[in-house]
Amino acid sequence: QQKVQQSPESLIVPEGGMASLNCTSSDRNVDYFWWYRQHSGKSPKMLMSIFSNGEKEEGRFTVHLNKASLHTSLHIRDSQPSDSALYLCAARAGAKLTFGGGTRLTVRP
Amino acid sequence: DMKVTQMPRYLIKRMGENVLLECGQDMSHETMYWYRQDPGLGLQLIYISYDVDSNSEGDIPKGYRVSRKKREHFSLILDSAKTNQTSVYFCASSLSGHSDYTFGSGTRLLVI
């Protein structure tokens, strides 16, 4: 059974700061990663996806992927209080999408 | 607006009762999923459906079964609910297993 490990479990950053979240899969069949954001009491909403080695940037969000190590990271610059949420990493192998346990981000004003 | 709709939003059942959770999507997506999420945790995959009457177990299928008789509709059934099935249940769909996933708003189930 595939495992998706996220770290840290929780993270506190000041407003305007940089938040860095990590995710690693143990399944060599994984070919795609997603990052989701979930505010309290809401459903997960997709932030970004990545399947190629390297980096992808969208606004304040940057995702990195190292396919050899099956490691992806999400970086949020100029963090805002509205970024406070549970961040979920998901890895796809075939049609199966497996989620990590999440990182709880708190941005302090 | 394309979406995944889950009914009901909130449900309270007694232990041993049967539970039916419904999910619908209006995007003609082939693949649909049921996940559960316990407080503060990630999502665990219960079942995948690749199309009508083509279902596959996920990581935690025990105690659950599913039904998909129409492409736009995917049901999760708990026969004789247990207290440890108290959770938030999310349905999701994707065009195939290889495209972005759309999640419903979730059903919050309490089994007492």
C-alpha cells in the first residue's frame, strides 16, 4: 500500500513570511502529484499539480518535484492569514489518488 | 457550473442502522471516488468506480459497499453502521483517472 508522508505536521509562519511544505511517496509507480488546500469545514480545493521534474510557479505558490526521490514541496511566499488551512499532498499511481496526512499551516498576523 | 453534489450534508444514525450516502456529478466524468476524512487528517480511499458497475476497493473498504448504476451517480452504503465509521465522507470525480479531481462538499456522518 502506497504511503504519502507529509512534513511538518504543523507550521506557523508570520504574515508576509515563506511557508515550505514537504511530501514524499513510497510508490515507484507514482507519476503525478497534486497539492490541495482545505479550509476548516470545507472540501479540498486543488492548488497545483506537477508531473515533470523541476519547478512550477503560480502567483505566490511554487511547487518543486524530484521524480527520482518522489519528493515534492510547496512553497508559499508572502503568506497571508487567509492561507491558514490544512495542506494535503496527493500522489497518483494508475487511477488511484492517495493522500498524505496533511500539514496544518497557521499564518500569524 | 460543473460540480459534485453530495447528499445529505449532515446525518446522524444509530449503531446498527443502514446508511446511504449519495453523490452526483454533472460532468460525465468516468471515474468517481469515495474517501473518508477523520479530524485533522488526510483522506483515506474507500472505493473507486471506473464507470457503471465497474468498482474497485480502495485502501479501507471493510464495512462499506458501493453502487454505480448510472455514470453520474455513485452511492456509498454502510450496512449496520458502527461508531468508528463516524467521519466526514467526500465524493470526488475525474474525467479519467488521469485528470484533475473535483470534490463534493462532504457528508458529515455521526454514528451513535
